[in-house]
Amino acid sequence: MLRDMLSDFKNRGLEGTMTAKQAYVDELKTLPIALNTGAANEQHYEIPTALYRLMLGPWMKYSCGYWPKADTSFVDSETEMLELYCRRAELEDGMTVLDLGCGWGSVSLYVAGKYPRSQVYALSNSATQREYIEEECKKRGLTNLTVWTADINDFEGPEAMAGNGGEDKSRTAGNFSSKSSSIEGYAMEAGVMPTPSVEDGDSGSGDTRRGDAFDRVISIEMFEHCKNYQRLFAKVAGWLRPGGKLFVHVFTHATTPYHFEKSWMAENFFTGGQMPSQDLFLYFQDDLKIEAQWVLNGKHYSRTNAAWLSNLDRHKTEAKRLLADIYGPEKATKAFVDWRLFFLTLVECFAIDDGNQWAVSLYRFVKPLPGKGVDHEAMA
């Protein structure tokens, strides 16, 4: 199947590839920020944490690890990647950081521990992930990490979460309405949203009602679940202070973006998601400007998935018991096989052509300082 897909990409030719990519970009601009967020939760993020404890490493990092050496261990691959994020996102102690789509908090917990004077905010659409992170904060004695629960479609930034316990109160029965809290509304009166960092020589206004509260927004393997990057980047830009930066980690194909649809993988694990191309985000720079981009060979992710698969196999009995609790005893074996097939598929996908087709891309975008942005009208 993967070879057939690559053959199709090649047969498009240079002109066909660019025409298809431009049409794809135009289509994304017509879509919501994300589709089928409920399905993503059901497939991955509301599954009991106990199952992921069997498969993932000590940081509960459900994303690609970094394997700089042949003898890098699975445990070290997690911390190697977390350190890489810190360097490439240009994090410093004292910053205010949002972990967007935080998963089980590997980045949030690592950053909060490494930079104790920073304020870290973690956003997830999963109640089970929030519970896990808050419990880890207690165990580690972390007081500089706050967890929020909301859907990215409706999340309006820190001001919408203030005073409500960190949960978007528009959520009903697992879904979110389009209603969002006003920036000037009740949430502001609570005065608990993060305050923008004050640079040397800037006394700061102390106005907690500003929306541009963050020095950094970090998002690890969440943008693949999104569609309308134009709207998403505009939202993130509104949360960043001028000069603030967005750091993104996604898996990508070298040349061709595509939706996950009409396949076993799409139906069971990536409903509503997409595979970005390495250059896809560069078409959405209205509000944030690319500052740096890196690509990690796909073999990093192949090795990561192989490690998850090995852990799953090693804990087969316990995994099947947990899957029986989730899906019922009659479906436990099928669910176990599905998870194995999921990991096996990704092991092969990211290793194909020596890791040079599907890979992992890292990006750092910056919110321009006033007067430093691109004049789009002048360029028209």
C-alpha cells in the first residue's frame, strides 16, 4: 500500500504535485480547525492511562523519540527529544509556556521541572490526561504547571479558562458548542490568567486581561489532527506576545500532504487527521513567520514505534485484560491485534526508503514585533 501511494505521488510529476498541493491548501482554508475530535479521543486519548503505561516510556511521551546514536535506549530517546525541544524552542527559565495538545504531559512536566521559575500551562481535550498530569504534579511537587481541558476548535486562550477550574464550561456530554467566553467577560475578573513576561527595561502594565500571554507555545503531534492551519495559526498568534514563538513537532511526508480517509488506519486510529507535507505550514504565514525548520529521518519514529510494540508484546496478558475492560472480553483479542498492526504499520512506514519519505518535522515560528510583519497588501 505504501509503495502504491509513493508511485501515485511520483506519477503526478512536478506540475501535478504543485497543482494538487495548492488545491489542498485552498481546501484546508475552508474547513474547521479540527474535525472528529471526539473520534480522536475515543481512539487514543480517553483510553485508560494504564494501557499507555504498559507501552510508553517513563515520560509517557506518545510521540516520536530522538535516537541520536545506534545504542540510544528507548528511555533515553524520550529525554533526548525533550531536551531537543528545549533547545530548538529556545526556552529559558522564567518564560510563560503553553503546551498545546499536551497528551500525558511529557513536555509540560519536563519543562516545569527544568525551568522552575517558568509558568507552564497544558491544554488537552482529554479528562484522563488531565487527571494523570495533575497527579504527577503532586508526586513531583510541581506548583508551576496548570492543566486545562478544552477542544482546540473552541479554545479562546487563557482568558477563557480563568476562574472556571481550567475547564471550558461550554462543553456538554463530551462535545463543545461554538460559544466561547468573552475576553472582557467574567473570566477576566478572576485575574488568574498568565501575565506576559516583562523584558528588561519594560516595566509592564500588569494588565492580566491581555490575550498575548505566552512567550512560547509548544505543540507536539497535535497539528496532524487539525485541518485549517490559517485559523489555527491566527489563534496561536493571538496568544503569543510580540516576539513570542510557536514550536511545532509533526510527522510529515517529504512532498505530498493528504487526508487520512477511507482506510483501516483512518477508521481506527486517525479519523479526521491528515499527513502534512514538510512544507505545508509555510503556506500559512499570515500571522506567524517561519524562523527555523528541521527534519528528523523517519527511522527515529520507526524505532519509537518498534519500542512501543515490544512493550505491548511484553505485557500482552495485562494489555488484553485492559482491552477487555474497554471493549468487552469478546473484542479484546481483536483490539490487541489492531494495536499491534497499528505499530507495525508505522514501523514500516517511517523506515521506507531509509527513512526519507515519511519523517518528523520541527518548526519554530515567531510572532513579528509591531511594524516588523509582512505587508500583505503591498505584496498583492
